[in-house]
Amino acid sequence: MSTRSNATSSSKAESNPAGANPAAAIDALAARARACTVCAPHLPHAPRPILRVSSSASLLIVGQAPGRRVHETGIPWNDASGDRLREWLGVTREVFYDKTRIAIVPAGLCYPGTVKGSDLPPRPECAPLWHPPLRAAMPRIELSLLIGAYAQAYYLGDKRGRTLADTVHAWRECAPDTLPLPHPSPRNRLWLKRNPWFEAEVIPVLRERVGRLLAAGDNAGTAHQ
Ligand code: SF4
């Protein structure tokens, strides 16, 4: 499995598209993304793109799309799924929400709504529109965590496995710059139980990699668990 999608590959070549000040460039880009209304007619509410980015981030978390609660609060991963994700990563909430180190950009930036109690997929317009420029404006990203099938579909394309388990099980083929993960939702308890190799084999590698990555960029004095 190739480790790089087109979006990932092009990001480094197109770094800092807006010129000399990377922080200003990504702030301007994030402001444009937050003002996006491209698929407003398809959304259940006014668009509210949720993303946390900075030009200095070294870890990127690509999830699915905000749920209703995230849409209302504007805070991603502020729930049981986020708690489990932080446990997998071995980081505190403080580190997790330090956007100078960890960027959070879901496959769809806006809450897509639900059908029969289940969240709809991310809007298909979103990732091709926003991920390439955002990735290009974050040249220090060394590891992208692809959480769930939609993030994996966008970044890995036809190189992902037949099932999510196949894709995650082939994680070594995505190293070192990309790591596919299952969604840490409590609803995935059964998946985790059926795939014990994930917590035994992948989580220690993930934790070690994230710890090293954040320690290397630790110039802000943020505590790492
Ligand atoms: S989901 Fe993405 S493309 Fe659609 S309105 Fe929100 S930011 Fe724009």
C-alpha cells in the first residue's frame, strides 16, 4: 500500500502557498474555510466548519465529520470517542487541543446531519476542496492519522483494504507518514474485541511515535503524558 495520497504528496511541494509568513497564510486559509458555504443547500444547518490548524503542527488527525454536539460546541473530539483517542495517543487534553502541535481536520468540516439516528457521511465536496491547501500550509506534518473509513477513502483511495480491518491491519504499508485507525467510538467496542491485534500491536507503536513526534517539537513547554 502506498503511504501517500495525491493530497499528501502534493502538500510538501506546495508548502506555504501564500508567501513568507506561514502562520498568517494558514490563518487566512482557515478563515476562508470557516466562511465556506459550498454545500450549504445539502446541510441540515448553516455551515459551521470545524478545524484546528497551525503551520507548526506535526501531527494531523483526520476524522469523519463533526457530529451534532461538535457542531453546537465547536469543539472536536470532546466526548467519549475523544477520551479514547487521547488514551490511544497517550496525550492529555491540554496537548491534544494545542493546535500548534496537533492539527484536527475532518474529512468533512461541517456537520452533515443524520438519517435514522446515524450520522451521514462527510459531504463529498469538502475534502478535495480543503484538504490539499490545508495540507500544503502545514509543511511540518510528519504523521497523519486517518480515523475511520471516510478519511481512509480520501487519503488512500483504491489502495485501502477491502474492509476497515484490512486497511488498519496493513498499517505498516502506510508508514511512516500515515497511519489508518478505526474510529475510537464506544460503538466500536465489538470491532476492538474482534481485532485484539489492534490494541496489542498498533497502539504501542502509535503512542511511541506520537510521543517522539511531540517531544521533538516541544518548544512550547507543553507537558506530554
Ligand atoms: S462541508 Fe466543507 S465544503 Fe461543505 S460547506 Fe462545510 S466547509 Fe464547505
